[in-house]
Amino acid sequence: MTDAIRLPADSERRSQLGRSLHRGLLMSLLAAASLWPAGVFAADRDEFFWLGEINKATAVINTDEGLLDKQLTPGIAAALAKVIADGDKKGAKRPSSVITFEPLLIEAGGMDVTLLHAGRSSQDMHATYRAAILRDDMLDLAEQLNLTATTLVDLAAEHADTIVPNYTNGVAAQPNSFGHYLLGHAAGLARDAERIRQAYARIDRSAMGTTVLNGTGWPLNRQRMADYLGFAQLVDNAYDASQISSMDEPVEVGAVVTAIALHTGNFVEDIMTQYAGSRPWILLEEGGDNTYVSSAMPQKRNPGLLNSTRSDASTAITLALGPVIQTHNITPGMPDPKDVDQNTAMVAAGIKTLKDLDRVLKALVINRDRALEELNSDWTASQELADILMRKYSVPFREGHHFASELVDYAKQNAIKPLDFPYAEAQRIYAEAVAGTKYPQALPMAEAEFRAALDPVAIVKARSTSGGPQPAEMERMIAKARAQLADQDAWIKERRGVIDAALARLDGDFAKLVP
């Protein structure tokens, strides 16, 4: 999809018409995929918005520091205010590059307005607005990730004592708490949240004042510019600012989106396997567009929501690979991976995937009795026999494992379920398994202990490993997960607050310049 919608993207030479066509095509495709809400460019902080903010900050700072003649400032500020106001009108053009924005300034205020361009380049200005837009996108992604993760943790708390089969290599492996299983997935999303914060810190840096690649003879105040635009830091090296860093940023964001999509796809595929069975223990609630009936086979209830979520996760990964492919084998600073629309679409696809996952989690129907029935119809508890023999009776694990394996083979050959297995047969199989060894020749487990060892519920409750599914650990991990979610929510609000406060301060200081 990325290559199919990409047009030649040298942003300093692309015509306004070409840019409009590119944006229109991209928005149409994304709207069709429900990835992009209508009117997002008019409402959000787009390239035009940030070009305006950069120019406002330049006017304030350079006037204060004597780089802009104070007698000319009112006229320049008035021209800038007019261009911004005109661009904010419904249906108005909103130029997205320096070379298309500046002619409007000249038209409104004459050639003197180009004094604003002292010590600047489209390179550092575009690098700055790309970082600012990607910064906003990442906060949107972080917010949806937190919402989805909250749903996941709440569901884990609800099912802390729901005992279900877990699977490895596609085969039923051991009994577990469904809540514990969900907390495992929540831990993956928590790492995604950490990746967002780490990537955000590298994006939240201002390139302004670095000009093309080696700075300028003008004594520009880069720190004040960063402060007015809400950036936490400066990109330190002037060459790095627009030649290296601005190419790295979308690649790193793509890695974050990929991780989120992979976690989503893994979960969805695990649920999908249940639909291959005749009596699943977990399904989607029927109705709405969660499921749909077959046009030919009346018995089928196809998991439409799972299918669409998996497909959207694949789309997100496809878009996330775009910056990697575009950055490969090009010289530093080329525009290929920097396209704002494509990189915003990549993040939007990640947000869509998380919204889908949230819907899946809220639509799950877990049949506790059926899950327990499935556990008791197979031998997922058999490892406990070997564990108890080693833990309590000093029978080496491999000897106990051999006994349990022989027992399971006999049970399956004779269609015996765990709860029905004859204790006398267990004694016989054990004696044969350890014959000739130095270990106890008679099964040391009494019948009651043998039966308890095969009880899935008792096994889960008896776990003592830190991080296990036992009630005390579940309570601890749920509390920890909720604390992490609260911290992440506070971080999102704090970062948004910093940006909003900086821009509000800039608006106030710029207003003083406008006659």
C-alpha cells in the first residue's frame, strides 16, 4: 500500500496541486479502510499550523534579540496573522511547505516579511514540523494503547480464577488462569507503551536553528525556539537534525507500530483456533458485526471481527515497513521516508488495530465449565505428577516424567480421562517405570494425592512461583498493571500539557506584536 500511494515527494519542489492530489488520494484510501476520520487536516495541527507557529516564534524571538527591526515587526506580524487566519477558514488552502507558505506572506506584507527567514531553511523548518506532528501522533497512539490495555487488565481481574487450557506449539499444554494469560498479553502491551515513551523522547527534539546542515552565521536562540514549540530538547548536531534524525524517527515509530500489530495478531490467532473446534470454550458474542452467517452453510458463525482485526494488524505492519524500505539505500537527508501523510497513516493504522483489539476483548464470551471440561478430558495436568514426585519424594524429574508419559499413553490407548484413571493402574505403571532404579519402587503418592495432582484448579492455586497464577500473585500483578496504566495516562496528559502551555504562551507573546 505504501508504494502504491506514494508520489515523488521532494517537498521543496512539489507543486501545491500535486500536494493536494497526493493528500486527497491518501485520505480517500484511508477513509475507505476506516483509518482516517474526515476533516482531520483542518482540525489537527498539520504542516500549515506548525509553519505558522514557527514563524510566530521567529518573530517574537528575533524581535526581542535584535535580529528583526522592531519598526518592521508590526507589519510582518500582521501579515503572518492574516495568512494564518485565511488558512483557518473553511475550505481554504493550507500550504504545507516553506516555499508555498512564504508567497502568501509576501502577498500579505511585502518583501520585508522575508526578513523572518534569517538563518532558517526549509530543511530545519520541515524537520521541526515533521517531529511535531509525529509527536502528536505518538500521544494519540499512546492514549489508545492505554485504553485497550485497561480493557485487557480489567478482563484479567474478572477472570483471575477462571481456569482454562493454555497451548504451546498449537497443542493443549497446561491449565492456567485465564486472567493470568491475559496479564501476559498486557505485559506485552506495557512494553509497547515503554517503547512509545522512549521513541517520543527522541522525537521530542527541535531542529530549528540548524538550517540546512551546518548551522548559520546568525546568532539564533535555538533553545527559546524549542521552548515556544513545546519541545523538551534540541537536536544537538546540526547535520543530524535534518539529514539523519528526521529519517530515523519514522523508522523507529514503525517499529513501535509493528510491535503493537504483532501482539494484536498473536492474540487474535490464539482465539481463532477455537473456531476450528466443534465445542469451543471461548467465542465472540454473536450479533452486530462480531460474527456473520455463511451464505451457504446455516450452522456457521464466522468470526468477522477477528478476521478484520487480523487484517488491520497486517495493514499496520505493511505501512510500518514503508519507512524502512524507503530509507534503505538512499543518501542522508533524502525525503523518501519523511512524508507526513504516510507516517501519520502508519500511526493511524496502529490506532485502528488497537481499537479493533479493544472491541475483541469486550466481545469475548468465556464458558468456564466448558474450559474445565476440556482440561479434564485431556492430560494437561500430567506434569504435576512428575513435579510432585521430585518435590516431595526426591524422584528425579526425568524418572517422574517417564512414569507420567507412560501413564498418559496407556490412558489414551484405552480412552481413559484423568478423573477416571484407576489408581491401581497408576501403581503398576509406576513400578514398571522405575524398576531396577534406586528410587522408591512403589508409587509414593497415596490415591487422594494422586487424584489431587490431576485437578487443574488445585494445580493453578498451588503454584508458588513469583509471577504465577496463584491468587496472591494475581492480585499483586493486577495492582501493578493498573499502576503502570495510571502512570502512562499521567505521562500522556503531562506531555500534552507541556505542548499546549508552550503554544498558549507563544500565542500570548505573538499577540503583543500584532498592531
